[in-house]
Amino acid sequence: MTTPIRSTCPYCGVGCGVLLTPQADGGLKVEGDPEHPANLGRLCSKGLALGDTVGLEGRLLTPQVDGTPASWDKALDLVADRFTSTIAEHGPDSVAFYVSGQLLTEDYYVANKLMKGFMGSANIDTNSRLCMASTVAGHKRAFGTDTVPGVYEDLEIADLVVLVGSNLAWCHPVLYQRLAAARAAHGTKVVVVDPRRTSSCDIADLHLKIAPGSDAALFNGLLTHLASSGEIDTDFVSKNVTGFDAALASARADDPSVTGVSDADLTRFYEMFAATDKVVTVFSQGINQSSSGTDKVNAIINCHLASGRIGLPGSGPFSVTGQPNAMGGRETGGLANMLAAHLDLENAEHREAVQTFWDAPTIPTEAGLKAVDLFDAVESGQIKALWIACTNPVVSMPDSDRVAQAIAACDFTVVSDLNAQTDTARLADVVLPALGWGEKSGTVTNSDRTISRQRSALKHPGQARADWDIFADVGRRMGWEAAFDYQSEADIFREHAQLSRIAGDFGKDFDISALSDLSDADYDAFAPQRWPISDTANGGRFFADGAFFTPTGRANMLPIASRAPEAKLDQQFPLRLNSGRARDQWHTMSRTGLSAKLCKHLAEPFLQIHPEDALACGVASADLALVTGRSGEAIFRVWVTDDVAKGAPFAPIHWTGETAAASVVARVIPAITDPVSGQPESKSAAVSVTKFEAAWYAFAVSAIPLQPTTPYWSRVPVENGLRAELAGLDSVQDWASYAKELFGIESDPMMVTDTVAGQTRLAFYEGDALMAALYVGREPVAVARDFIAAQIGQQAQTVLAARPGKDVRDPGPTVCSCMSVGRNQILDAIPANGTASVEFICQSTGAGTNCGSCRSEIAQLIARPRQPIAAE
């Protein structure tokens, strides 16, 4: 029997442990690791489906130069030569790296060392800038370092957990499960602060549906209440905090009514916080992705410092990160304004220490370009050689059309990735095949500072190499052989740990020096550990003793004045677009989009919009909406719901040029950033919404790959092919010819036309097996999509009926991805009197019995069983 390989999930910052068992067919069995402290065996729908995503379809298996396969020597010699000559001619700040929170710590360390220590520029930034840079800046302002004070266990010890701008149920499902279990066990109170009603509200005692961007005003009001009600911990403040008086004065000058929350609900929240000793405030992208994100972070921290609710079991501000190794990137200096080991780039002693340790020719004295500024510099021609690793900025950066144009015009662009067909890789001069999750080996750090191993369980495909190995090879080719003479990930990790001893000597928080002498065998066997890991410290919480990392040793409270989002609303752009994640997808779907199971729940880009806004904009459920902002436009399927606030529609971030070319939400988001952190304001774009007036709409399934060219299309995989939504502006006279061209099929289809209703249905067969089908109408087509998709490759002579026969029950759109349970199956399980509980339905159908993220939707179906949630 094969012994499972212990590794770590590649998705969110929870850092769940997984057990990987290679299969004889080249696949991978994935289970939760019951011994990993982050998840204790639990996995969400995405983690459970990891085995579906490790195939080699679409993988880049050899280096490419100008679109042509090349040897590694040719490709890396070219990269080294172009970076060398660019630096020689234009100086070190003419080159840049843009990397990713999905890199492993060892990858990050080598990339940062190469750029900052040897190329001589601080122009290395990361897509983590888009996720948690405001938290980093807020931590440093308050604590002196980028320190997460608490640990996951605090969620289970706390008596009150406040979720601020964090849909924990969908974005960090395992933490949500831990919180829900704690609530069930000992009555933990939960407050959700979010403009949307999300699935996290299912366990909330109070939902504060605040106006977008008003979080700082909310927490200024809390600080004011704590002071007026005598809940300031004066002893803690007097001994351990500076800036209290100024922070309180600023808070008192603020007006919490701008939150739009009723006085009664504000008072209830403030009294709950004040009356509870053990309070954890969890915050995420809803706080960070703002032009005032850093101030919002500090407004939250102010309340915890003033009340002494920090560093103790069950108490403290807690940032949860969106990427698997955002923390590891922060530890290795993977941001443009940081040095490795949480050392400070602006500190001359720190720079000298790092330069000496690396035996480096130089260390930049000033911060490099942060993500938005970096791509502005690419556009202006200041950056002439650019290396992008493990990320897709053409889709993820704000004002993404400009980013694409900038990269396309750059003198020399390198992309390291798994796939040459990403929106970004298609623009590169050199594309380098990198190892992916399940193939590469190294470490990651999760949101509560736990370092875990990712381990290789699959063969290295083609000529793909680890990212650290690629960066190190270029370093050697540029003349720095000794500095980049790494033989393994263990070599890099030991050096990383040794450097952290210097940080510890400077009194910094990040110190894993006790791991600097790990043998290769110890590294291979490394079990999850929370830092710090030194001769004097071992994991645990920070700041219970009031020892902060500022020059004074005291924490800083900052005066915060709330301010509205920078993107201004006006008559042309009257709505404020919120953006975020869907339950079963991850970032730009380059991995989750390979899993048919994960694509069943929400198979199309959508726009949630309040009923009053929908009426004013002239759109209805299942319509297509054109969303227009000052930087661009995108098209989404309309989902009318009062889960979103009036004036604040929501769209997901995941769709790309590969999956829905007209639905890239970043096109609508302007490049407005927080002046302190440089993080983009991704949740507050000013937009208008109008109906996309299509001449026709269609739904297609196909066993054959297809590339639609219509103004609107989206596509996702199904078990034996793909499904797609299409809409066109021009009338089609001959649907049979159109369908034959769309599917690339020469034979004639079976066809049914209803000229009165304006509907046409076509099906293509190979023998008796269905190969493709197209359903067209003047209005969005109502067909049993999941049922039809399941007929690909089957004997499906009745598929033109567009729904099952009387003897077959259509399961309906997927609600539970983990257990593949459809909406109709859940509706069938609801008793006629509608009195079923969520628990009863879960036991009856199996839905909601794994990660539980679908329980909110099940509750909605029980309460409103016949109300459509999205287009059928």
C-alpha cells in the first residue's frame, strides 16, 4: 500500500494540510491531513477537487522564445544577456520582477536575492500587493513590524468574532468551519461587517450592511464608545501604547452615521464588543482593497490596543490572507518596500547586514516600484526588461487593458508559468515552463505564521523546472555563480533561516534561526511549525506582554479620519461595483477552471444587483448586463438579489480571456491605490449598468474544443467536454451553418426550429453519441443545462427536448460541489410544509456534509424554494 505524501493545499492562506497518493493512471488522490494544525483533516470544495486539476492538458513543457520551442540554454542565455545589457545601458531600475503569492518561500527568497542583492534594484513586487499590502503597512505602523499577533485557535477560544470585509464561508471555508463548530459548541457570538449578505452571515448574530468604504468610521465609532463607556484598558495603554489621545480625538471627530447602519445596530455592536473580553476581529480584502485600506487596518488595531484585547488567548486583530504563501513572500522581502526577514529597506544598518550576509555587490537604498506603479513604468518605457512569474497581471491588475498594452510594448518580457496560453504569457518574448503544485517542493507560511511543506508527488512534466532553479540559473549566467549555487530547496531554506538570525539580533519578530542547521533529511521530514522558532521563542501569540517592535517598544495608535472611496460617483457612473471571489473558483481559474466539478455551481460570470438598481438600469435576472467604468467595460449575467446593498452591485474576479473574454472585471477597476500601501481600490469602482442588447442568446455543449468569437461568451469544462454561453449582436440567418462552423463539424445536425418563439435547437451526433448541441433564442434560453451537459458522448436522441423525459429527474444546477447535489434534489427533499431544517436536508441529500459552504444556499432554498437564484 502506498504511503500518502504530506503536503499543503495551494489555494487560500488557511494553509490546509493534504495527503497525496499518486495513482497508477498518473492522477492524484487528495485527502485532508488530520494531523495538520490548520485544518485537522477538513478540506473545502476546491481542496477536495485538487486531484481533478493535475493533468497535463494545456501545460507548457518546453521553453519558448518568440513562440517557438527552444532549449533551456538558449532561453536562459537570452534572459541573462538581456537583463545584463539592459542594466548596463539603462541602470538597475530599468528592470523588474513581478512575482506571486503562489510561489514557494524558496522561490521567493532566490528571486528577491537576485533582484535586490545582485541586479541592484528593489523593483520586485508581487500580486500579494493586490491582496494584503494594506495589512502589512498597518501592522508596521502599529507594531513596528508586519506581525500577525494571533493564531487560528483564537477563533475557537473567542467569545466574539467580528468578520470585517471577509466572506470566510467562501474564501477561507475551513476557518469558517472551525468558527461554526466553536459557535455550536459554546455559543461564540459572530458579527459580520459587509455591504453584502454573504454565506458567512448564516452564523451571524448581527450583520452590519455598511456603506462601501465606511469601515474606518465604524471602528472610530467603536473607539469612541469604548472611551465613553469606560472600557479603555488604561493600564495597558499607559505602559505599552503611544498616540492614544490623538487617535481618540480623531475618532470622536468622525461620524459613524456615514456607515448607513442604524443607530440601534451600531449601539448593539459597540456594546457587544465592549462587554466581551475575548474578541477577535478577522479582516481580509474588504478592508485591504481600498484607497484608505491602511487606515482601516489601523482603525481596527486602535480598538484592540485601546481595550488591551491583543495577544491574549481569544483576542486580537487577525488578517487572513488570500494566497497560499502571501506570508512567505512577506518573510523573504518579496515586496518592493521590504528586505528579507522583515528587515527594513530604509534602514542603513539592515541593508548593510543583508548585503554582507549575501556577499552582494549592492543593495538598493530606496523602495522599488509597487505593482500599479511598476506597470505604469513598463508603459512609460522606464522598465525595459520585465520578468513575471506565476501570475497573470493582464487579468488581475486594475485597468487591465492598459497593463496588457504595456506588457505587449515592453522591450523584453519573460514569463514563467505552467501554461503558455494565459493572457499574460501570450505577450511574452520568452516563456519558461515552471513546475506546479504537486510537482514542486518547498515551504509555505499560512495566515497564522505556520510554516508547512509542499512536497512533490508527481513526476516533473516535460522540461519544467522549479522557479527557484530558474532564477538561480539566470543568476549564475549573469556572473554570480557562488551566490546562486543552490543544489536543493533545503539549501535555500537553511540560508533563509540563517538570515533570520540577523533579524532576531536586530530585535525583529521574524526569527526561524533554530531551523538553520536542518539536515536534508530533517527538511524532508519537516512538520508544520509556527514561527518564531529560535533559541528563545517558539510559536505562540505576540504582544501579550506588550513588547512591540517599534523603536520605543510601544505600539502606535494612529489618528484615523475616515474617507470615502476615491472613485467618485456621478450621473454617468452612479453605482459602486464591489468585486470578489466565487465559492468554488480561485483567482483566474488557471487551476480550478480545469475541474468540471468546481465549474458546476456558478458556471458563468455574474453581476449581483439590488432589485431597485436592476429596475432603474433596465435589467432583469438572466439578462446580460454591460458594466461600464472609467477605465473600461465588461459583460456579466444578471442575478437580481437583495443580498447586495442598493447602489453596490457585485461581480467575481475569476474570468479571463481563456474563459470569458468580455467579463474581465479588472477592466472596469481604475488604477487607484492606497497612498501608504500601494494597494489598489478593487472594491469601489464607479460604474454604470445597462442591458446588453443582444440579437440572440445561446447555450452550447460540445465534446470538441471551441473558441467562440461572439461579443459575449463564457465556457467551462464538463465531464466529457465543455459548456458555453453565447450572445451575438448580429442576426444569423442559417443556424445550421453557424453551428457547423462553431463546432468544426462538417456533418449536418438534427434541428428543430420554432419561428414564432424565435428558438432553434441543433444536435450533432457521431453514430448514436452526442458530440455537440446548440440552443438559441431571442431571449436567454431556458434549458436544463446540467442535464444536457451530462449527455455529451451518450446516446441522447431526445436532447433537443432540452430537458429530461418524465422518467428522469433533472438534478438541476449544482448547489453542493463536494457531493454533486443539485438544486432539484434539494427541493425534492423539502417536505410539502417547508419546515425542514438545513441539517435535515443535508442528512437527506448529502449536501453540505463536507465543507459546508453550500449550507447558506440550502437555507435560501428552504425559505424561498421556488425563487430562481440565477439563470437556469
